[in-house]
Amino acid sequence: EAAVTQSPRNKVTVTGGNVTLSCRQTNSHNYMYWYRQDTGHGLRLIHYSYGAGNLQIGDVPDGYKATRTTQEDFFLLLELASPSQTSLYFCASSDGTVSNERLFFGHGTKLSVL
Amino acid sequence: GDSVTQMQGQVTLSEDDFLFINCTYSTTWYPTLFWYVQYPGEGPQLLLKVTTANNKGISRGFEATYDKGTTSFHLQKASVQESDSAVYYCVLGERSNMGYKLTFGTGTSLLVDP
């Protein structure tokens, strides 16, 4: 079973604070994704990447940066956190090939911006 | 861009009731359609993939089909159990020159009373 590990599991910060969410996958998957989950909106894609050094913009990228430093590691950065970014964040990985499109998710990071 | 609409926000059933959830989608690409399920405290996980029009995807007693003419896809189960209580997402896969990404619906929260 594919493994995706997110850290921290919970984070509280203040408005204007600087936050980094981490994600590591150990399955040699090409693709990694950051989603946010909010009531009434489901999961919305923030950024994604198909390899080290690559970054693609998702559907709700404003206020977020991301960096894929290695095949395994994908980070989400909030440089000036705002209360609207209070959410549950999920990282996922996928091989992304036609025969193997399944996404594997981590357990999520709950972020509160006060 | 691609979009998927999931109108049923919450469904409450009794055990052995019939379940039917539907979604509509919009895409300029050939669609790849999925259903994901999320249990409390976990990330979403793949339930099944709908492969081609008029071909069912089947998993754990759930069946999924899609109708290319009406651009809709459906999830059904003949007899739900309390353990099926979860959030169900319809998901649209898009493959483009920017890579591979999945767009989630807003989710249907299923509660099955024993």
C-alpha cells in the first residue's frame, strides 16, 4: 500500500504568520498534489507537481506557494497566512500513468489561522 | 477548465435501502471518471473507476456507470449497511500538456441508520 505522510497533523498560527506544510511519499510516484478541504466545497486543488523541480498551478493557488525538492518531498508554503486559509489540507501522490491513475492520500493537516 | 457538479450534499438512509448518487461533468477532454470515499479521520481513497460509457465499474457492492450523452455519472448500491456511512466524491480526471490532475465534486455525506 502506498504511503503518504504529512506533517504536522495540526498547526495553529496567527494572521500574517509563516507556515510550511510537509508531505513525503515513499512510492516513487511521479505526481504529488496539495488539496484543501472545506465544508461545501469538497477538495480543491492548490498546486501539483510531476517531478522534482516541477510545479503546476491548481484551481485555488492564491496565497500559496509550493516546492518539490525531491521525488519524495512536496511542501506547501503560506507566507502571510490569513483566516480564510483555515482548512484541512491533504497531500496525495500518484503514478499518473493511464494504467495507474489512483491517488493515494495522507491523513491531512488541520491548519487554524487566528 | 474541467468541472464536476455533485448536487446531493447529504443523504440519510436506513440499512438495506437503495443508494443512488449522481454527478454531472464538463470537460473538453476524454473523461476519466472515478468515485472516491472518505471515512472520518482519513484521507479519501479510491472506490472505483468508471472505465467507458455503458461499462460498469464494480467494487464492494457499489456500481458506477456514466452516460456520455447527458455527461452524467452515477454511483449506486442495492443494499447499504451502516459501515457505508462516509462521504462520497465524484471525480473527473484530466490529462493535458500540464500533466494529470483530478477535480473533485463537493461530496455527498451518506449516513446509514442501523
